[in-house]
Amino acid sequence: NGNYVVYSDNFGETWQILGTDANFTSCAPNGNEPKVEELPNGDIMLSSRKGSGRYFNVFHFNDFANDKTSGTWGSQTNSSDITAADCNGEIIILDAYKTYDGKKTKVLLQSVPCNNGSRRDVGIYFKEIDEATQQTAASIATNWTKGMTVSTVESAYSTMIQQQDG
């Protein structure tokens, strides 16, 4: 049935589906095992498992300062930059510094098994995002760089969290 994002404004007493229309259209109709992350401007980014790689989509709020519920999803977009086995993975956005000038930036990290034929070689793809630019599914889906391999053995599902010491 695809992916949906649900939220609660009352600590789980009731739940709503974010950004659905009257037909309950999925934000990633072909995806499964999604992860979400809040972008610097408050929009919601979805990264979803697909046959080889990831689908991305972005929910843009109409007026984030005054209404945290109304807005629209873009279109499910395939990332051809991320080649990975059909497997779950994590996405996280981090504060970082550019090594060449020391300026602050935001970096997205996506963990996936990088061996497209099997669930081996879990690694991390990365990309810088501009805080001043409103992100779209298409802008999130492009310009990823394959970074380091974390594990060379069979290892499938991965997750990440930033520790207190950064």
C-alpha cells in the first residue's frame, strides 16, 4: 500500500496521516520501510526502500509557523545516485563544518547495503544540503556521494544516531 507518515499532537492519544487527500494517497506509493527526517526549515523528508536504491519525497508545510498540519507532499522520486540492495536503511541530517573554509553546513547521511547484489557492505552515502534552499524530492534524490563502508559482512538493516559528543 505504499508509505504514509502519521503524527500525533497529543502524545499518542489520537493519530493523523500527514498530507493525505480524500483518497488517502500514499507519499511513496511504491516504497516500503520508510524513514523520515525533519529538514532545517521544518519540512518533512521521507527516504524509502525500493528494489535498488531509495525513493525520496518531501512534505512542504503551507505555513509552518502557524499550522503544523496543512501542506502537500511532492512526487515520489527515485534516486539513481544511491545503488543499494533492496533493504532497510537509515537517514539522518547532521550539523557539520566544511573542511576547506570552516563554515557550518548540513549533511544528509543515508546508510544502506552498498553491494547491489546482496545485503553486504553496509555503507553511508552523503550529501550537503543548503539550509536556505527549499528542498524538493528531486533535489534530495540527486548528487549523493558514496562514502565509507561500515561493514563488509552480511549485515542488512542499519540505523544511525548522533551521540552526545557529536
